[in-house]
Amino acid sequence: MALGTVTGAVLGEPAADRIGWIGDLFMELLRMIIVPLVLTSIIAGVATVGGGKTIGRLFSKTLGYYVLSSSLAVFAGLLLVNLIRPGEGSDLTGSVQQELPELSTPSSPVELLNDIVPENVIEAAANADMLAIIFFSIVFGAAISVLPERSRTILTDLFDALFQTMMRLTNGIIVFLPIGVFSLITTMVGTTGFGTFRALAWYVLTIGVGLTVHLLLSLPLLLILLGKISPKIHFANMREPFLVAFSTSSSGATLPVTMSVVEERVGVSNRVGSFVLPMGATVNMDGTALFECVGALFIAQVLGFELSLVQQTIVVLTAILASIGAAAVPSAGLVVIFIVLEAINLRGPEVNLIVGSMLAIDRPLDMYRTAVNVFSDSCGAAIIARSEGETKVDLVAR
């Protein structure tokens, strides 16, 4: 990362043009294994878990943790954006404008629930529709768990073997991690530089401080209070996925690395890790929820609107729900933020202009909030594993 930063800053766009393809290839390798890894890991894990009560217990704990951690992130952002008030006096007319990417996002919780159930599993896999894939994998694994012993053993062994194969493939791709990270960082610095931060400095500061508070205060407190886990040990064990998430800006692309490290270094069993982590990469977006809350209030402040307590509460609730539907891809949060803006009736060309300005400097912020998202997923896996009686979680830093 340090070498990529220096290379991008010194050599600029020529360096990005020459080695950018290496980072793209590394990202494609990671994306290549996401769907088969998620399918095999969840099916093998759920089939091993057993009956409906056990699955229901794991699901309840997982969802409860995700709602709690996302709420803490949003409230941290809400407090900071009201204290710092980054939008007041902001002049965005000189900011670099970029076109928003097209991204289909659920417009309501009901639509989100409908999207979870796939009409065609093969199509869902081809489109990497992670919510649909996770739902099918859970119910398929649950169906295997109630089969007669002979059939259950055959299918459980088959999917476990497939999962172990995917983990071997994942470990092979991770070997090229340093080269991929170097290329991605060089491309980012070489093409965007550091000057685009100036126009939105207070906005960047608010987001950065909020993410740091959640990363260094809220999540460690959850580890200590809910899991009796040393945050220092967990940080040390999770350094590799944290850096991959920061480099790729994609929770989905980081998922193979996260699953490998959480099982091998953190010490979480496949039974818990394969259930919690794929779901977390799709629905647990602490950093994105914080960003959407701060971003919506920032836009309101720039336009001169003073939001009431009720309106800010609507922002908080909508940000939590909208973050669940955010795709695990770079800068998806900037598109999903329109769901939050619609909830408080902020719309029009001025809003689009400000969001376009935010996109111009979003890459570094997106890198940081993705790293926070992935770290939160790992905290959830560790906490839930401890609650399930697993005693080898984060005993030592590896």
C-alpha cells in the first residue's frame, strides 16, 4: 500500500495506465470465486448445524448483532454531523463532478424481502445476487439437515469437499495479494490524486472521524461486552482482510479472504463463519449506514435546510434499512443514498449536483468504510462463535 501510494503520486496516470490491469485481474479472480464459495460454505455449514431451532438461533443472533452495530454507527455519524456541521458554508461549485453509476436498489423493505427469494437460482448465481443466493443456500442446507442419515451424509460430505476445494483455490489467489494491492493503490492515487479532498474537507473529516470512532470504540466495546474478546488480538488477526477491503472497496470481493482468515486465524468454526460472514457481506454495512446518514444531513446543510428531530430520526431508520440493500461493490452507497434523501423529500438538480461532487472524492472514503464493514462482520462472527460455546476464538494473535 505504501509503495503503491508513492508510485501513484510520483508517476501519476502513466503508472496507473501501465499496471492498472493487474489490480483489475486480481479483483476478477476474487469475484470469480464469490458465488461458488458462498454456495458451498453456507450449504455445508447449515447442513452441519442441524435442525430448525439451531438455524433460527444463529439467524436471530446474527441479525441482532447487525442491527445493533449498524445502529451504533449511524448514531455516531448523527452526533458528529450535528456537532461539526460540515455542510454549512460549503462551496461545491468548484468540485469535480462525476456521473453516478447505474445501480438497481430496493425502494422499500417490502421490495427488499421480495428480492430475497429468487425466481431462478441459476439466474441469481449468474447475476451474483447475493441475498437470493444466501437465502437459497440456507433453505437448501436446512433441507439436507432433515434428510435420512444416508442421504444426509452423502450430500454433507459432498458440499464439505466442494467447500474445502474452494478454500484451497482462495488461498492460492491470496498469494498474489501484495501485487494486487500495489496495483489498486497506484491506480487510485495516480488517477485521482489528493487535491479533490479540498472542496469537501469538512465532509471528509466528519465521515473519517465517524468511521474511526465506530472502528476504535464501538466495535471494540461490542467485542469486550458481548464476546469477552480482546480487541487487540482481534485487530491483529484481521489485518489481512482489513487491508484487502481497504484496497478493493468491496465487501463481496473481500469475502473469500475474510472467511479464510476468520476460520484459520480468529478460530471461528466453519459452522458459524459460513453462516455469519456471507450474510454480513451483504446486509451488514456499518460504514455505509454511517455514510448515508452523514451524507443526507450534509446535503441538507449545504442547501440550507434545518432538519427537525423527527426528520433526523427518519434519516437514521432509513439509513439502516437502505444500507442492508446496498450492493457489496465500490461506491454503491452513493447511489443508495437517494433512498434516504427521498425519505426526507430532498430531490432535484441541486441534490444531484452535490451527490456528484461527493462521488468525486468518494473513493478513499469508500475504501475506509468498506474496511469498517468487513471488520464489523468479523467481530460479529467472533462474538456469535463465543456465544455458541466456542472457546478457541481469538485466544492468541496469529
